[in-house]
Amino acid sequence: MTTSNAITILVVEDNTQTRQTLKNELEDAGMVVIEAHNAADALLALDADPSVEAVVTDIHFESGIDGLTLTRLVKSLLPDLPIMIASGDPGAALPDLPPGCRYLAKPFECSQVVAEMRAL
């Protein structure tokens, strides 16, 4: 159930099960979720829906541009939009993230994402 003051979040994840689990948890917490399977879909979703208030993205996708490139593109268009970047690669060296971006290590509890989104 959502309310009129619900946060609208774009979840970008190519793993359907992970994306659906996160979507369900965020919606259960009263948030509105828009789903994207990859970076290209995410950019289309952001263009189509200006109500998006935050993005949660995977760092790696099976094809197309990766999550870091997506983050840089989104920040160039919407510099104030908060973005959480998730990675399941514990050895990944992340470059300096743009302001307003946070890193989230997989596996994570969906409650971590909910808490981060509520802190916006």
C-alpha cells in the first residue's frame, strides 16, 4: 500500500529474482517502485517518469552499459538524484563515486535499502 508521500524509486537489476524481491520489500515499506532490467531501460524510465526520487542499481549487467556508467549519465542529467550502487563482487575496486551516491555490498538485506531510502 502506498501513500501520497511515498518515495518513488527506480530499481535497475538484471536478475529478475533479485529485482522482484527488492521491489516487493520496498513496496511493502510503502514506496513506489519502477523496474528496469538494464541501463538502457533505466534511462528510458527516468525520461518517461520525472517522479523518480532515487535509484538503486546493480553495478554489472549482462549486456550494455554498466551501473557505474549509468550512474555517471544519470548524475550528468539529474545531479541531485540519490543513487545506490550495489555489487556482489567483494574485490571490486570502485572509483570515487559522484556526490549523492552510496555503495551497497551484496548480499544485502532489503531492510538496508529501505532504511537508506527513508533517510533521503
